[in-house]
Amino acid sequence: MKESRLTTIARRGLAFPAETREQMRKTGIRCRPQLEIVYQQRANQWKLRGEESGGAVALLGHYVGFVDGQGKALSWLQRVQNFLPNGVHAVIIASELVRVEMFRFENTYDLLITKHWLDLKKGRRPELRSGILFLGRNGSLETELWGNDAAFRGGAMPHFLTRSGELGSPDSAWIDATLKVTEAVCCTGCRHNHLLEAATSANLLDLTEVPA
Ligand SMILES: [Zn+2]
């Protein structure tokens, strides 16, 4: 039972009680951790599609962003600019992704870091595989990054305790992404890509590559 709950979280992202979901809906923050499997006709290959999205109001924040398997920044395929803040910021297409999702309610934070890849099957639609790299609940950070202490943004992250009361932090590879997503869930009226970066010519070439 417990295992299937973790499997669902790994695949779909953090799960919240109905009351929390209702609160989040009212704030207008639209965070979409769901990943899609897409097929590129010209390149004849299957890929994963994610949307970097979310933002914050003073009371709470919810954001999802993406990095590569080593925790390094990835480039977006397409930047999305909306009239309304705290929505979709950019689209990423890749063969494998590490998803970094954070939820903040006042000074309390949840963090989920998951790895996603495609299990390719000859002549068939591939299956999405997901694994949890870090799950921290009820982490705390007293600094009010969305208000008086905004100057500390980008240099502070919540600390998480294990069930036995010890400090449990994500592995060093994910610290940079955690700092960025902490900043994002404190970014009121967010209109930024906090994790994805602008495309470089090198990866634009990669996207248009067509097999011989
Ligand atoms: Zn922002």
C-alpha cells in the first residue's frame, strides 16, 4: 500500500489533501508536475515533455522545475509568457529529466526530487519510469524570503529532518536546484524560469537533428 503511494508521488508529484488543493486553486498558482510522453515525427524518437510552472503568493508557493541527471541546468525548448503570473514559464523536451518540485505553506516546505526516463520498446509507445531521489516533508526555513528577507533569496533552503530526527538533506548534486526552487516558491507573482535556462545554439542543433 505504502509502496504504491510512493510510486504515485514519484510519477505525478506531491500529493495534497483536498483543503490544501482548494487553497492553492484560489491563489491562482498553476503548478503542473505531470510529464507527458511525446513523439517527434522528424527525428523519429520519443521524448519526455515537462512544463516549468508555478510561483507564489505571500501565504504559499508551489513550483516545479527541471535539471539534468547530474543536477545541471537544462535549456528550455520554448519560453511561455502569460498575462497572468504564477503559471507555465517554459517547456522542456528531453530523453531524461530530474524534476524538482517544492511546496511552501508560510515557513514550512515540502520537497520532492524525482528522476524520469523512458523505457523504450521496439515498435511500441515507451513507458514512463520514475524514481524518487529525495522526499522531504515539513522542512522549515524561518527566513521570510517572500517578504522582509528577500535579499537572502537564492542562498537559503529549508532543512529537513528524517523520521528519527536527524538532518536529512538532498545529495550535493541537487543543492543548487534546491536553492533555486526555494527562491521560486517565495517569488510572489512569479514570471521567471528559476531552473531552466535560455537555449544555447548547441542544444538547438540537437533538437533539429534528423537521423540519416
Ligand atoms: Zn520567479
